[in-house]
Amino acid sequence: MRSILTILVFAGFCQCASAGEVTSVYTDLVTEKNCLTYAEAGKDDGDWAELACAGYLGYPVLLSYGDARESVFFGFPPEDMTTTWESFSGFNSSGTKVEWRVEKTGNVSTPFAAIHRRSVSISGEDAEKQADVLVVAKVAQMEGRQGCTVALIAGASPNANEEARKIADEKARSFACGKDKRITVGDVPAFGRVDN
């Protein structure tokens, strides 16, 4: 009898300790409406800006712009307020929607990944040619403050959205920024990371 009770208690504990329900929540990323510019180029200082944008449940979105390229950071940046520049080599711009992958356990909702569409200029004969890429990012938490790009998925890939969610759910939480190799799916334009 004692062993059956022990098994039931242990089974109940395992069920309570398991991961919560994962869902998607969508927010807007329209710089004119959802962002505040807190630093920008002065006269004869080039073309750059730093923006803080509304995210999800107090998790900010930091957008850095320079030379027609954007780097987007999701969540809480490191204490010294420097972030890592991650962007495509080609001119690029951010989509207007962010899909947050959120884990809900009890009354606590924690966004752990963000999926964001980017439009990237393709160099070649047709200067107007664009490639759509889904960027899967690890959301930086208040404690660890580690956020980065986990995966790049070509928009033309079959089931790109489902693939992005699968990678986000399976890889984002444990992904070690600056150490683990970024995942690419399909023909993705050149992308790089520069640590400040």
C-alpha cells in the first residue's frame, strides 16, 4: 500500500513539475506607433538610431538601425545596456508583427521565443528583389539577460511558420547565445553577429 501511495504522489509531483502550456501571442511592431527613439545620429553623424519598442508583458523589443539594416533584440538587455548587433548583410527591414511563444504555468506567462519576419534585399541584377526570412529569437529573461537569434528560416520554405514554432519550442530556452550554432532552413541571405 505504501509503495502505491509513493508512486501516486511521485506521479502527481511529476505532473505538477512538467512544463506549462505553450501558446502564441501576437504584438505589433510599427516603429511610428510602438517605439520610442532614445538615441540617433546627429548632423553629419551618419544614419543610425536606437529604438525601444513595446513588446509583450513588459518584455521590450530593442531595435537598432544603421545604414538601412536592422538588428532586433527581444527581452531584457544586459545590465550595461549594450546589445549584440545581429543582422543581414543586405539592406533589410522588420515586419510589423511579432509572434511570441509563451509558456503558461499557473498564473505565470513567460515569453521564451519570438518569431519575426524580415524582408532582405538580394544583391544582383534586380536591385528590387526581396527575400522574406523568419527569424526565431531567444527572448532575454530578467535573470539571465541573454537573447539572440536561434534560427533563420527562408520564407519560401514549405511550412515555414510551423517550422519556426517547432524550433522555437524545442531550442530557444536552452540555446547558448554566442556558443551554439544558429539553425538555417532553406536558402537564407548572409547573416552575421557582432559582439560589442
